[in-house]
Amino acid sequence: MTDRYASFARSGAGRFLVKRLGLPDPPRLRRYEQGDEFGPVALGGAGRLAEPSRHILDKLPVAGRGAEERTAALVFDASGITGSAGLSALYEFFHPVIRSLRPCGRVIVLGSPPELCTSAREATAQRALEGFVRSVGKEVGRGSTAQLVYVAPGAEEATESTLRFLLSGRSAYVSGQVIRIGPATVDVPDDWDQPLVGKTAIVTGAARGIGAAIAAVLTREGAHVVCLDVPAAGEDLSRVANELKGTALQLDLTAGDAPRRLADFIATRHVHADVFVHNAGITRDKTLGRMDEAQWSAVIDVNLESQERINDVLLAENLLGGNGRIVSVSSVAGIAGNRGQTNYATSKAGVIGLVQATAGAVAERGLTINAVAPGFIETRMTAAMPVFVREGGRRLNSMSQGGLPVDVAETIAWLAHPASGGVNGNVVRVCGQSLLGA
Ligand code: NAD
């Protein structure tokens, strides 16, 4: 659905009114295109992450190295800050340059996970970085983003896929996030543009909306994608799978034999899957007192229990290849709660619980499990909302607009990346830094 307000605000008359009346001003976001280049990056700070980061940044295709080019990204290594007084280094680095950041620019602060710091003073200072980054995200505007990446000691070399994602247009609608990277053996792809060549990905709920976008992005990244959806969506499912030269798999995830059928499908057709994306989801909105039992249980069953049942069989029967990835789609509703969505928010908070509770066991097998939590994404689901609710959802974030299915898909592709082995147990919001649950 088109965002008529955004189109108007970008027109000549609209620009005038938006400025004059101080109305929300949705910028045109820079999204990834093949051959995308990074702009000039300024790197500051002097901790254990500065050198590895410089090494990574030196490898990136950088556009416009000329002196006249405005800085596209500011990256600051704050891992050397061991007490609150040292936080002034943030001010010293960012204050002179922050206003000259290009539209759709990037701010990335690298730090040490507070829980792994050796002193309370250091942990305090590292925790303080969250407030800094979230505020910068709200200040920079014009489509720019700000993120904090906590890198555990020993994980210095595991940051490349994350830095590439955050610096690029792939992270257009991700801002104000705190990402944790732990030590991992990093599987560096031959081709960073096609890291999933030779791999099989399964995407549930792929017949339309966000699922179809995930299938398309994973295909672009080189994967063979198995598109799974209910038999009733068979026609759309075949169309999506055919366009992507993937495979269509009709399966109702709530059927008693679904885990068995899925396991047999993987074992016989592909031996194993490399990426499994739990995207299928439903809503049955009603306030709690008016919700019938079937509406409650259908949502918990599709959105949460089916993921648990499938993960159980994937792990029990070793159906994920080495360096395999599970990515679950949660929702900002699972973080903030939402009126009329007790069932949905419970299921989506449960998905976060599932990811966090299983990350340790999954890591022991060399796999990862993470969740994305989309905010307001332009889909059929959000198009059906009452106009005021829809407008509120669109504007109450740092981008003053809804995200697109591709924004969720790009984030999932980063988590599914073979070089993202250090990113485990994370919940990353794709919400344009929504004020809900912030
Ligand atoms: P959608 O309704 O357009 O697509 C969901 C797909 O899941 C459909 O194709 C549907 O047939 C499939 N599905 C439902 N039940 C199934 C079952 N039992 N077995 C197999 N497939 C089943 O929804 P969407 O907007 O694309 O959302 C995709 C995911 O993103 C969902 O998990 C949703 O909760 C989540 N999400 C969406 C938004 C948003 O703004 N659209 C925001 C936050 C989270």
C-alpha cells in the first residue's frame, strides 16, 4: 500500500508545508542495490576493536574518497573506555562531525558487553553507551541510523558481516539496536554478494508478504529456497517459488504430522537445510474479554508452538547443516504489548523466549538462532488497519514511515549469513527505531 502522506511530503508543496508546520518528514531511505558501495567512513576510538575494524573497513568498496565527499558513516571503538570519565571520548569524536553526516548515514559504536567487563566501573561505562546510541538515532534524522555493537573479547574477528550489514543500505530500517557478537569460527564466503551459494533455505509463510520477500532476498544471496505455506495458499506459493526457481512445499504447520513430514522432506530432498526461517504468523485480534478460546489457541499454535515443534525435530534429527541458522520472526508487539493483541503479543514474546532459551544449546552444535522483531511494515496486514492506527504506526518512529518487507528480509539474510556465526541469541528490531517499547 502506498504511503500517500510520504509522497505528498516529498512534493514541492508538501516540502514547504512540512517545514512550515513542523510535520513528520519521511526521508527517502537508501536501500541496498547490487554493486552498492559504502561511502567514506570515519573511524575513531582506541580500544581492542579499532585495528580489526580498520582492517575490515579497508576491504569495503568505498565510493567517493575525495575530500569533498561528506562522511557516510562514523564508527567509534568505545571498547577502551573503562570508566564514566572516559565517556567524554564520545563527545570529542562525534560532536565536531555529527552534523556533517550524509543523509542515510550510519553511526556505529563498538563496545564490550557489560556482563563480561572485569570491573563495575567499566561495566557501567559500557552500559552507558546504549543511551548515547539510542539518542543519536533519534537526533540524526534524514534516514540515518545508529547502532551499538557489543563485541565479546575473542570475537574481534567475527564482526565483518555485521559491520557490512549495518553500513549498507540493507539495514535501512534498523536503528537504535544493541547487537551482541560472541566468539565464533567465521566462515568467510568467497563472494560477499552471494554468500549462500550451494545452501538450502526453508522459509515458512512464503506465499506472500514478508515471507515472499525473505525468499526473494535469500535467493538473491545464492540460496536454493524452499517456500512453505498452507495448501490454501498453493497458487500464490507456486508463483513465488517458480519466480525464484525454488521449491514449493504445501504444509499446514499446525497439522499433527507437520514436523514429521517436514523432516522427511528435508532428509530425502536436501539431506539437510542450512537456513530455517520461521516467518508464518497469524493475528486474531480482540480484547481479552471478547476473545474466544479458538482465537487464543490458533495464534499461540501457529506463531509459537509450531516453531518449538519444528526446532525440536530439526535438532533431534540433525537436519541443519554445520554452521546452520535458525531465524524466527517475532514482533515489536511481543516487546511493547498491544491493545487487542494479548494472544499475538504472548506468542511473539514467547518467540523471543524460545530464541534466548535455546541459543546456548544451539551454539554447542555450531549453529545460531536469532529473532527479528518487525515494527510497522507495509503489508496486507497493516493495510487492513484503521486509518488512525495505521498513520500512528507509520509515523511514531525515527524514520517517520513504515518499513518494507525487504527490510525484514535483509536483516534475516544478515543473520543467515555464513560469517554471522558470532551473532547468536539476538533479538533485532526492524522498526525504524519505533517509540513503542523503546
Ligand atoms: P501475511 O499474513 O501476509 O503472511 C503470513 C503467511 O503465513 C501467509 O502466507 C499464511 O498463509 C502463512 N501461514 C499462516 N498460517 C500458517 C500455517 N499454519 N502453516 C503454514 N503457513 C501459514 O503476514 P506478514 O505481514 O507477511 O507477516 C509475516 C510475519 O511477520 C508474521 O509472523 C507476522 O506476525 C510478522 N510481523 C509482521 C508485521 C507487519 O507489519 N506486517 C509486523 C511484525 C511482525
